[in-house]
Amino acid sequence: MEMWVWVWLGLAAILIVAEIFTAGFFMLPFGLGAAVAAGLAFVGATPVWQWVAFLAVSAILLMSLRRFNDHVTHEPPEKVGVDRLIGKTGVVLEPVEPGDGSGRVRIEREEWRADTSGDVAIPEGARVMVERVSGTHLVVRPVEGPLEERE
């Protein structure tokens, strides 16, 4: 047997075993591509064709597994914890100054420390929407119109 058979088989084994210790099916396509290249080396294909097969099979499998991963993993239908507040509207209880996190807002029936996502302070009584959570603070932006709960 040619040396390339052992090189590809060794690479395939290392990558497939490495996949066991990683998440997301990233190493598996390359391990299977190396296995295909080992098969081509076994039947006597030149190293150029082995590399072409390795890269092609790896790329096709990687794209396929990304689509599979996107299809299988999706955002839970109902957010839990503090993430449930993202997109909700509330009212400012204490002025929200940019960057200091000293403002307070009421979202639903809860009061939270807040920071603004912009460069302008939000005055007391203003309506705000939660954009994201940063540590123990909500990052909010002002909104116009009636106060309503947004799902």
C-alpha cells in the first residue's frame, strides 16, 4: 500500500475521534473527506485527485450538516428567564443615562436597572423597549406611541 493511504486513514481517525469531543459536527465532514481520500489512495489515484476528493467531500458535507443543524436547532418557542423581557415595553422610573446603568425601568410588574443603547439620556416617564440584557441591566431604547406589551 502507498504511504498516502496511511496518511489519510490516520487523519480520518484523528478527525472522527476529535468530533466526539467537540460540538456542532465540525470535524466529522473533514474526517469523512479524509476517509474518501484514503479509499482513492487505496485504489491508486494520484495525490492530486485525493486532495480534490478530500476538499470536495468535506465542503459538501460541511454545508449539508450546517443546513441540518439549522433545521434541527431552533429558538425555543417561549423565552425563559430574563430573555422573556427582550422586545417588551415599559416605562422609565429614574432617568436612564448612557453608559452608567444607573437608570431604572418597570417592565411588566418588575423593576430593573437599565442602560440606554444610544447616546441620549431617556427621561423619567418615557416609554422604552428592551433591546437586550447586559449582565443584570436591561439595555433599552425609547419608543413612541402607547405603552403596550410586545410579544
